[in-house]
Amino acid sequence: MRNVWFHRDYARFQGGHLKHSHYFGHVAAMPGFAPKITFSGNLTSEDLTLERQQLWPPTQEFAAAHWQPGEGDLFFLAGVDWRYLFASGFESFSVPRINLVQGIRHARADTELFRYLAHKAVRVCVSGEVADAILSTGRVNGPVVTIRNGIDIDPIDVGVGSENERKKLRPVVVVGYKRPQLADGLASQLSVAGIEHLVVKRLCDRSEFLGLLAESRVAVCLPLVEEGFYLPALEAMAMGCVVVTLDCVGNRGFCHHAENCLIAEPNERSLATATRHALQLPVAEQSKLLQHAVSTAGEHTLSAERARFHEVLADVDRIWASG
């Protein structure tokens, strides 16, 4: 049995934690491998404790007070987990490192994450855009593998007159917690136009968030200027929403304007125009857009992500040596 050592500094929920927990689960499901996880960060409430337990279910088998790697084990690093590796004195420990790279910002020279590219690892990038970005730096030490993000949602039936369509009583939900000012500006435009809407400016409990998508006809998903992937747009597609979003680089592989979503310019006027258009789509056009969106979501399953990562784990020693 080969242990894969994980670490998380957890203070509140963030999207990157969700994908980290998925990879923890992928290792747990791989014969011959076992995840071991160490936590840092102060949990200031019972709610945060429950959140963390939902992401990484607590079992004696997988819990570890601190890393104790042995020969044949692996390190799994994401974000600034490198800090823990160095602080624990394992910088020169000769076992393979897998580095999950979720953001374009790793390629920016003014970030802490950029510095870590010089340390050898098998880098698993969540999109082709992320892989291209870090490779363009000329700084990457080790092999680079792309595994497109998967989601843990089964795409719903979007047929006209379906039960799911009848549940969609809210015209618009604005997923604006990453761009609150832009969300507020859009909300003002929608109010002037008399369009009923709900603005989400905080990270919701996951079940609450999916519930909001299930009840909404149009989901306006506002990513940061640069994202490595941007899961909310894909999740909204799976939940049968007409998605209005922005280009954020990492979503170019699955967000295609007028095919499975509408892509606006990053200003409130353009977003309001796109949202009105989404609400006014003729039935045939809307149905085609939704079917393409659901098909896109169906191509990004968690099981496909797991299968691809299991291929990497099964061949990790050769991949590690090749870099």
C-alpha cells in the first residue's frame, strides 16, 4: 500500500478545496493507494468543522497529525501546500510529488505560486489553458499532464415541459461572489428593466447553491478576470440553466458563445443585454442551447476525471522519472 500525503490549511470554503477533496477521494478509490491528510488552520465554528468533514470525511484510517512519509509514498500538493512540505523538512525527500495546478495565476511572476514551478513535480493541470500558461513560463520542472475538471452532478433533463423546467420559477440568479461590484451593477440594470433576479454575493452551502440553480432559468456566472477553469458555469449548465458568463481564459475549453452559453463583455451593460437575450430566446433556440450545455456537462464527469487520474497514479514512477 502506497500512502499519498495530503495537506490542507482550511479556514473557510473555497472552490479549490472542493477539487482538492475530489482528488483525495480519487486516491481512496485507487487499489494499492491510500490517502493520508493533515490539517492546519483554525476552525472557528461548528459549521466550519462540518464543512471540512463533508469535504474530507474523517476516518481514523486517513487522518494524520503530521506527515510521516515512507519509501514508495507520494506527496500531493496544491496551492500553497508547498509551504507545509518545506516547513516539515521534506524538500529533498526522494518520492514523487503530484502538484494539482488549478489557476492561471501560477504563471504570473509576481506570485508565490510562480516560485514553486521551479521545484520538481508531476503537474496535473485542470485545463489546457492552465497547462499552456505554466509551460509558457519556461520555468516548469517536471512533466505536465492535463486532466479536465469534472463535476459531481448528473446533468438534468432539459426537455420542454419536463419536471425540471417546471421547477424554474426564478428568472435570473446572478452568481456574483467573485465580482460583487459587477454583480451590483448588473442588478441595478435588471431592476430598471423590471427583471426579477437574485444576486448571490457569498459562498453558499453547496446544496443551497445547487438548489438556487435548479430554480433559475438563467444563471449569470461572474468569474474572476482569470480562472483556471471556473466550475460554477459548468455546474449551472448541468442544472439546466441558460448560462451567461464572461471569458476568464480557463473556461474557453467548455464555454462556447451561442452554442452552449452566452458570453458577455465584462461590464454591466453587456451582461444586462445578454441576460435579457437569454430570457427572450425562442423555444427552439433555447432548447438547442440547453441540450448542448447538458452535453458539455456530461463530458466533464467526476468519474472521467477519476479514471484519468488513476492512469497517472498507476504510471506515476515512470512519469516522475521522465521529467
